[in-house]
Amino acid sequence: MSYGTIANRQDFQTALELTEEDKRLLVVWCHATWCGECKQIKPTIDAMTQELGEDRSVYWFKMNIEEATAVCDEYGISDTPVFMIFRSGDFLPETKVMGMATERLKREIQKLLPENAKFEPSPSSAELVQMTPETKTVLITGCSAGGLGDGLAESFRDKGYHVFATARTPSKISKSLTEAPNVTILTLDVLSSEAIAAAVENVTKITGGKLDVLVNNSGTLMVMPGLDISIEEAKKTFDTNFWAYLAMIQAFAPLLIKVNGAIVNNTSASGVVPFGSFMSVYNSSKAAAILGSETWRLELAPLGVRTLTLVTTGVKSNSFANLELPKIPEGSYYRGLQGYIEEQSDGRLQANGITGKQFGDRVVREVERGTTGKFWVGGGAASARYGVKLLPGWLMDMLLASLFPYAKLLKQQANSKE
Ligand SMILES: NC(=O)c1ccc[n+]([C@@H]2O[C@H](COP(=O)([O-])OP(=O)(O)OC[C@H]3O[C@@H](n4cnc5c(N)ncnc54)[C@H](OP(=O)(O)O)[C@@H]3O)[C@@H](O)[C@H]2O)c1
């Protein structure tokens, strides 16, 4: 008889090997919550089940223990190997309750196993959420490895928070987060209202309906001369960089208000100065996020929620590697700058940036201090902040023209044609 947890393809393979002699049935037993983790694993297991053919049957249960027991009874499969999918994201809130739930689970499973079999959770069972009512919780959007969300999640994790590290593609989240006991991985595309609602439900189940910190971090770049921009595409940038922030705040407000929590909105220094080359849409989406964040700060303060607006400067990340290289259309006034734009999009803007972890540590420190309002953070943040304050407009224009010399290049190209 075999029993244990299944968290990935390898575990599933092991489970099959363990039950090799019993060709009848393998029960994959899941919890009531249809969590991101399960959603991620199910397609893999479905695909593997297909590969197995007629030889083996795999039962997939999405139900609570009473329902599962009833189904087992109904199908007369109570002597079947039982495998559960349970990792951190889909269980009950507090350690005490969890302990009881685990004990009960063991008892129920014991009933399904032959008398001499013992329930011994495999090591990954230790990944169950260890949470007391005092444990601080944080949810962060856009935690793909190598980005700022990744750094933030690591810093909050190291500070002892229970971290809900979310991403639209959870497989992009680093192993050091997925394997941490105080991290729950959730699938969350911030453009999907259903996904946001599911995240609220999952967090509510695990924390008992509270959230101490919400970090709106996910974001997307857009590089294209204003004259050549597709307005439809441009709106999508605003959807991610501005509207999704508000949607997340609306959805999580009750959980934050309950504990006088905090909101952190990751905006950009590009929302203050027209930084970069041909980044008008990104820059203005970040400007909207800054003013939105600062206004929500005033609106939420009377409800007991603090808001921190990160005016972020250079931090090393994948954003330029992820950027689909802009193709300047035929007939554009800027067509001759294709090579220049490609060069500018090679990540050089982050060359002097701090690391994601350094960024995360600084942000966590401010959250812990209870800082509200704008906080400049990143490589060269102090000079950027004071430069913006002190430099007259004409000098700032000169500085930007020297950093992003496309006007000069265009002029040279025009002259050489004459
Ligand atoms: N790096 C800097 O120097 C810098 C400076 C100023 C501001 N920022 C801001 O910092 C934040 C993080 O950026 P980054 O530099 O770390 O870039 P990144 O490595 O590209 O990370 C962006 C993250 O946002 C996620 N994301 C995009 N669309 C999403 C959606 N619809 N739903 C959920 N997640 C989504 C990405 O997911 P995928 O991996 O699936 O695409 C990724 O996890 C952004 O808001 C950015 O504007 C960065």
C-alpha cells in the first residue's frame, strides 16, 4: 500500500511506481479548494493519465474529506492507494486548526488503508502552512524569478511573513520560494477578475480573512514612438500597470481593513520624468499609478489602511529581456531608429540598478516602519529624486537628451540623406 503527497510530475511518477503491483486504481485526492497549486498540477497529471492508457485508472477528486470518503464508499474503492495533493496553499488557517485537520485527515485515510498500513506523510507534507494568528501575511503580484516581485517575496519571507507569492505562470516562481514553508504559491493573472476573486478566496481560507500587506508589483513595459503606437495595445499596458492595481485594492480591501493593513504600489521614477526612449505609454501608466496610489492613500487612511507608493528607479530584473522587441513600422518618421531602439532595450537602463533582494529588503524595512506616501527606491534613487526636484526643466531636457540621444541620431540621419 502506498500513500503520500503529490506535488509535481516526479511525485506522480513515483506514486505510479509504488502502486505498480496494484494496477487497479490510484486515487488522487485533492481538497475542497481549487487552488492555484492544484490547477497547475492537474494538466500534468491529466496528460500523464492519458499516457497510461487503459492499464491504469486515475481518479481525480476535488472535494473535502467527507465527500471524498463518501465517493470512495460509493465506488467500493476503500482499499485503494490514496494519494493526496496538498501543499501549502489550500488548507485551513491556523496551526491549531490545521493540526486538527491533519489528524482528522490521517484518521480518515487510515480508514481507507488496510489495517497494517500506516499513514506517514512524505517530507513535502511539512510544507503545510505554519501559521498562528500573529503571523503577518503579504500577497505580492508578479513574482516570476529574477524580478522585483521575487526579491520582495524573498525579503518578506526572510522577515517571517507568510507570503502569498503570485504569478500568472506559477512555474516561473523560483524554487527558493516554492520550497519555503512560509510561502504559498497562487496563480494570479491580475487582468482576470475571476483569478483575483479566487485569490481572495484562497487567502481568506488560509488566513481566516485577513491580509496585512498587499503589494501591487506586476507590470509591463511598452516601447514605441507615440506616433506609431496602437492605442489598443497601449490600453493593455494601462490595464496592467494601473487598472489592475485598483482592482486588486478593491478586492482585498476588506481583508486589509480588518487588520489595519498596508498597500504597496510599485510605480516608477518614469512616472515623474519622461525617462527612456519612446516609453510614453509606460511612463504615463506609471504616472497614473503614482497619483492613483497617492489619492487612494488619502481615501484609505480613514479606514485604517496605510499606502506606500514606491517611486522605483533602477533595479536589475527581466523586464527588458521579457520585452518583445518593438518593430518600428514601415513609413514611420522613426524607422531609421530601429537599431537604436533595440540597443536601448538591451537592459542597459538597469545596469546601475540594485538587486531585487536589496530592493525587497528596503521596501520591507519601510513597511515595517509604517512609512506612507512616496518612497524613492532603487539604484541612484536619491540623485534622481533631488535631480527632479532641483533641476530646471531645460536642464532636465538636456540631461535626458544626452542619455537618450535619438533626436541627435534622427538629425544625423536626415543630414546624411540631404
Ligand atoms: N526593474 C526596474 O528597474 C523597475 C523600475 C521601475 C519600476 N519597476 C516596476 O517594477 C515592477 C516589476 O517589474 P520588473 O522589473 O521586476 O519586471 P519583470 O521581471 O518583467 O516582472 C514583471 C512581473 O509582472 C508580471 N505580470 C505582467 N503582467 C501580468 C499579469 N497580467 N498578471 C500577473 N502578473 C503579470 C510578470 O509576469 P510574467 O513573468 O508572466 O510576464 C512578472 O512576474 C513593475 O511594475 C515595473 O514597472 C521596475
